[in-house]
Amino acid sequence: MTEPRRVEHQMTDKGYVPVYTTAVVEQPWARYSETDHAVWGQLFRRQREILRDRACPEFLDAIDALGMDDARIPRFDDINRLLLAATGWKLIAVEGLLPELTFFEHLAAREFPVTWWIRRPDQIDYIAEPDLFHDLFGHVPLLMNPVFADYMQAYGAGGVRASTFGNEPLANLTRLYWYTVEFGLIDTPQGLRIYGAGILSSKGESIHCLESDVPNRIGFDVQRVMQTRYRIDSFQKTYFVIDGFEQLFKATVDPDFGPIYYRMKGAEPIAAASVLESDRVFQHGSGIGWASAGDV
């Protein structure tokens, strides 16, 4: 069997250039070094402490249910036994970033791709692409939640359909994923909490998204989200807040996205910093320090 590769973005004079791979591999658990396990442990301990009163309870409960700890990088086979029994999902090990359609197809099949390799010690605080810690710690626990798990499958199926409609619908769906699965907040009786994996796996953004007065926090609306640009080079200017995971599932499954794509066809995207009169505003951010350009 061919040894799994570590496929990473390439640095050029124009910045990082994404490198894609479609290979599904076996998790080479025996190849992890003591440094790899130490990086996992350091990140795990730090985020568990930071997220104690910041992450949604469903996430924290699932971390415990999956038996994740700081001792060693988890074995995907051990996680899969629990995931399959709970919601019918399983992890697949991949070498790096997947093309959009390949990613959608895996989600639609209830397979979550997890990058097999973990960041280096010098990348503890920031890495420009998803690694094992982001994927496994940030994304996988909520797949134990039946409603969120169904949302992820429905999103994948929607992505497969959208791929036949052209680039604009795919951009809309990318924004939906970004502002929910990666950078979503949820309103709970205890206040706003984090469920987005991009936040859950980040020390700085875990604090910034809830406690800073700089970003906007706006109630979730599927078309508003799908029309809103976002940041890939800094903390988000806007976070969208769901009322519960049922709201996500309903927004993805109940409507036929075709009419939404039709209504949005040719519409100007909304800037990441914008607050609209129609928004349900939890916080209108100060915007201090925001760059005026760079939304994608």
C-alpha cells in the first residue's frame, strides 16, 4: 500500500496556493511521532479550557462521549465505532484539501474527510489550511448530534446538486458552510455559544467571536448568509447566530434551493461588514481595525 502523503498548500510570491487531492487513505497511526502526539495534546488541553463556557453543550458532551483526550491522537477506527452507532457517520482519512464536488459527495454519503496529518509545533497558533486537529477536534464531535449530522448530509447533497447549476450557486453554498459549519454561533439559555469548527479549533477566535465588541453578530437567515462575503485572512467581521440546530436543518432541507439561486442570480454580494435594516442584530460591531478590502 502506498504511504499517505502530506499534501499542503504551496507558498508562492502571491501567497498560499491551494493544492487539492482526492485520495482516501488509511490513517497511518503508527507513523505519528511523539512530537505529533504532543502537538495534539497541547492543542486539546488549551481548547478544552478555553471552550469550557464558550462552546455549545452539545459539542462538549460529544468530546467526552467520543473518548477524546490529550494523551494521544485518536484512532479513527475507535471514533468510527461510536459515530456509526450514534448517527451513521464515519471518518475517512485524506491527504489534504479536497475539490468541492468530491467533498460534497463524501458528505452526502455520511463520510467526513479528516486530514491525517497534524500541524508542526511552529504552527500551533495558526495554520493556513485544515489539519487533523481542526478536522477531528473542531468538526467531528457535532456529528454525534443527530440533527446536526442530518444537516451535514443534506448540505452535501445540496452541494452535489448545485455543482450542476454553475459557479454562482456553488459560491452561495460555500458561504453557507463558512458561516455555519466553520464560523457559526448558537443562541442558548446561557447566552451565545460556539458551534463552528473554525472557531472551536482557534484560541484567538474562540474569545474574539463572543467577547470582542468589534464584530457584528446577526441572526441567521439562509439567503442573507448565502449572499454575504467572508474573510479568510483574519477574524470574521460578522458571525451569524442560529436559534438551534433544527433551524439549520430546516433551512437546508425544506426549501428547494433552486428558487433561492434564481432570486439571487446576478445579485451583488453583501460585504462581510454590512449590517442591513432587515437584520436581527445581536451586536452591531465597532469595526475597529477592519481592512476595507479582502472579502472573498
